[in-house]
Amino acid sequence: MAEHTFKELPKMHTTYANVVKSLIPLGDNRANSLPTAVYRIEKMAIDETNLKNYRQICGFVNDGRIPPTYFAVLSQTLQMNMMAKPDFPFAMLGLVHTENSVTQYRTIYDTESPTLSVRLDNLRAHDKGQEFDFITTAHIDGELVWEGVSTYLSRQKKTAEERQAERDKPKTPTQTPPRLVPDDNGWEELIYIPEDIGRRYAFVSGDFNLIHLHPLSARAFGFPKAIAHGMWSKAASIAQFHDLPKAYRVDVSFKLPIFLPSKIDFVACQEDDGRAFALYSSGTDKPHLMGKITFL
């Protein structure tokens, strides 16, 4: 397993040509394995301005603590560098971020300098192609303080045998989970998401995927409007909670895209071991995101 150590987060312009090249479709891009390299930053100093802007855009208070999704944002630059390398088996264009999990094992302060590591793992079949995980860890003085798993789907064409097996398979109706109902300790809130949130979040996160930036660039990829970043919607949801413990895990599944601008319903309720929450298209049962906070 090769390790690549950086003194700081790589600059996007240093790998821009490779990133553009990696957007080109590869045809039948099924993979038999994933690269085993580990990308690591030994002592990562937190950029105060970037963190301040991230808090403002996502709704986190400035309390000296690192938001639970912030390391996931920082790791995206390392992920992009890994995906831009020739041994990465998929084209970036078409990858779909389907799920994300972050685990905070203790309070992390913005004065600390963690060691951040990223690797690929868990290549597996999916009924629409193949899925894989980016696994990110943050250590401080050898202690694991944070871990994140981002799951991506590479959509692929089915073989003739797979298409026939799909036709022969008994059809079962797709069921949408019932809409969450706030309990005595929960609530529901209407949130307006502005048209420029994708561009603002891109400058903070470094994720300049064209589907998030403008209606014209989004249409080139089949979307009628620009859509919000999934990790922004997760962060904005977590920021609604002000009573979280020191250690917890947040799991989300990304469902329908949030077209910009948009009105959405945020719904939260209490569960025995934490909180459940969801984002819905305003006034409907159609979920954009469904999540669970588990207290550790």
C-alpha cells in the first residue's frame, strides 16, 4: 500500500489537466479492483477564513469547535487528486454521491492540527453499476477523533444477461418511506435555499462540479436547473441541532436532487439513541435527504 504525504491540501490547479481528462467517459468502465494508495496530510492547519465562511454558508455557530462535516469537505481535494490519477478505474463524470457517514469521537477544536488520511475501499456490485467508498480518518496525537465514509455509485450499462435477468425478476413496487412526523422534542421548519448556494459552497469546499454552479452548465448534464451539493444539505441539516453530545455518528442517504432555488421542509424527531431528520420538497412526501444521528 503506497502512501503519499502532503504538507498541505493540494491546490486544484496543480491537477486541473488530469481532472478534466478524468471527466471523459471510459466506455465499459467496470472495475476489478481499486487503487490501494493512501493520501495523507501529517499536520493540517485549519484555515480560519475558510472555516468561518463554511460555518456561515452551512449555518454552524462559531463556537471554537470543528463542524462534524468539515473534514469531509477538506478531504474532497485529496479525493479529487486520487480520482484524477490514471489508475482510478472510473470517470468522474457520472459518479453519484449516494450516502455519507461521519463519526465524531470527541469534540474537535479549530486550534488543533489533525493528521488527515484518505483511501478507497469496499468495491461492490450495485443494481445500477458499482459502488465504492472513500474512507477518511482524522487523528490527533495518535487518537482517532473523526472518521468519514462517502459512498459513490458508478452507473454502468448492463450486459445482455443482466438485462434478461432483470426482465425475469418479479417486479416489486417502489415504496417511499412515510414522512417523518415531529414529536414533542422535534420540529418542522420551512427553509428557503437561494439560487447561488451552489456557487458559494463551491468556493468554500473546492467542489466546482458544473451541475451545482449555474442552470446553463447543469442543463449540459441533464438537469433542468443547478442542484445543491449533497454535503451542503447534510451540513445545513446538522446545523439545526444545538443539543448534540461530544460523540455521535451522522448517516444520510441522498435521494432526490434539490433544484436551486428551492423551498424545502426540514423535519426532525427524537429516537431512543439519537435523532432522525429529513429534507422534503416543500409540502410533499418526496425526500431529498434522510438522515440519522446516533449518540455514541
